[in-house]
Amino acid sequence: MKQVVIVNADINKTDTTNALIEAYREGAESASANVKVIAIADLKFNPNKPLIGRKTDLEPDLADAMMKLKWASHVIIFCPVYKTSINFKIKGFFDRIFLPDQVFVVNQGNFNNDFRGRSARIVSILDEEAWADWQVNQKPTYLSIKKNVLERCRIHPVHTSTIGHLYSLENEYTQKWLKKLFNFGAKTI
């Protein structure tokens, strides 16, 4: 049985992101997957990285998130992308959870096996300005998380989906993505 962790990186917990997450969750659960959710907005932690070489214990919320990630065989990240910024709490979550010495030992250049054998999907939900830019340049917005976080921690394969600005839950474009995410969830098994 597949063990899925959904990471909700929408700090505003918008209706559209929640609908996409629920579609994926329903698909995964329809295929008998066990599903847990990490909502970054609800976590209490210091988003600042500690100084290099200074090992700090994770706060209880981050320790719980780490346990969920180690439990998972598949991780899906729903991450809104804004053209002009990334929320400090989202960046802080990735910096703190995937810090050297949390997942791998820097001095030995040797990765801890905790994340090998896991797969992932990143769902980038672009704001209007980022979507317009993406349509022109076709430059992926998820490379930093894919390459520098997940693949560096030996999570493979990492699939990606880029969703343009969702104006409403009722339009055809949104309905298409809700169906796709349900199907992605059902196929994670």
C-alpha cells in the first residue's frame, strides 16, 4: 500500500489550492493509499537556517513533518509560485527540513538512505504574472525544489505539473486540472 504525504505550501490556504489537494487526495485514497498532509502555514518553527556547523534540533512541528516525510513512499508538493517573491516560510521549511545533517552528512558527502526509493510530484500553481511569463519563456518554476532539494536527497523520479492562474473553481480549465490530479493520485499506487 502506497504511503503519500501531501505538502500544502500555500501559505494563504486558498480555495483553489485546497480543491486541487482534495482532488489528488481523493484519487490516492480511491486506490487505497494512506495519506497524510503537511500544511506549512500551520507549522510553528523558525524559518531561518542555523549557522553552518551548528546543529540544532528541529522544533516539534518540523520533527513531525520530518517523520511524515520519512514515512512516505511518495511526496506531492502543491506550491503557489509568485513572479516577484517566494514566501519566507516556504523557503524556511525546505531549508530546515532538508538541511545538511538532517538528511545527509556534509563532511562525508554521503547521503542518508532515508529518502531513497521515494518518488515525488511538484504541482506549481502560478499567479497571473508568473503564468504570463511562463507562457512566453517556458522556463520551469520548480527547478530549485526539484534539483536542489528532492533529487539531491535521492528522491526519484520527481514529476512536475505547471498550472496556470486559476480564476475560479467553476471554469473548464480548473475542472480539467481537478480531474488530472484525481487521476495522478489514483496512479501513485
